[in-house]
Amino acid sequence: MNIEEDKPMLDNSTSAEQAATVGPGKTPAPTPTLEDKPVEFKTPVAEPAPVVLVVKKESWGKRALRWIFFALLFLLIGAAAIYFTLTLQANQQIVGLNLAATASADKISTLDSDLNTANSALAVATAAVNTQSAQITSLSLKNAVYKMQMDVDTIRISLLKLDTITATQALGAARLDITALASLGVDKATLDGFATRLVNAEINISTDTQKSMAELDNLIGNLYLLESNLP
């Protein structure tokens, strides 16, 4: 259907509607026509041109710097890992050594205590041994003095019996007694006096029995004096 053919019909119906609305005696308002309506024109929108990405190629220097940076970063990470690993191991070793040192110190303390106890016991034992040794020495010295007294008495009895042979044998035993007394710590001056009296008694044993008896009496007196001074 054409617009021109529909146009009279539209005008007639519109006029009738306006006449009915306005009423009798009023002039109807003019009806707008298609020519009076403004025509809207759509402005064509231009499609945007496709964006072409231009990739700028990196230079060799930048890539080298980036690789060096990553290499240094990995190197630092590796060095840090090695450092912390070695530090942890060192700390564990230090803890172990400290524990071992503590255990060793405890053992040394125990050994020191045992050693002190042993030293105390040894000191007591040494004191006891020294005491016993002194007692043994004293008893040995007394025994040697008694032995010489007996030998000198044997000489005297033999001279009273005019038994020069037994007296001479007893003189030899008395000289051995002087050697024994010297080994037991009797002073040299005392022993020299004993030896002199024995020599004088031996010289006069065959010619002057009285002089021999006098020397032997003095000798036996010296032996009793020595005995009384023994501890």
C-alpha cells in the first residue's frame, strides 16, 4: 500500500475525530501532516579500525641483564640455603659438643671425688704404714741392741771361764751387731765408741783379762743407756 493512497483516509478520520471533539461552532485545529513532522536521520557510526599490537623487540643487553639478575637471585637463594643449612648443622654440632662436654665434666667431677676419696684413704693408709714402719724400726732397733747386749755378755762370761775361743767368736758377733745398729740409724759417734771398746777388749783378751772386762763393762753400760733412750 502506498502512502499517498492511505493519506486521504487518514485525513478524513482525523478531521471527523477533531470535529467531534471540538464541537459545533468551533474551528478545528489544523491537523499536522507527514510533511510537518521532522525527519530523523541516523548518522552512520564508523567501525573502529583494528588495533595492531606492535611488539618491541628487547635488545640483547636487556635480556642479558635480566638473566644476570635471575642468576644472581638464584645464587643468593642457594647461598642463603647453604648458609642456613650449615648454620643449623653447626648449631646442632655445638649443642652435641656442649652435651658431651657437660657429660665429660660430670665424669671428671665424679673421678675427682673418687680420687680425693682414694687419696684420703691412701693418706690414712700411708700414715698407718709410717706408724707401723716406725714401730717396726723401733722394735728392730731394740732387738739389735738386745742382741749386742747378749753378745757382750757372752764375751764377759767366756772371759770369766777363761774361754778365749768363745770370747773371740762373741767379739766377731758383736762387731756385726754394730753394723746392724748403723743400718737402723744409730749415730756414728755412739757406734765408734762401741767399736773402740770392742777393739780394746780384744787386744787385752789374752794378756790382761781385767782390762778386757773393764772395757766390756763400760760397753754393756753404754748399751743399757742406748736402750733407755729408744722410743
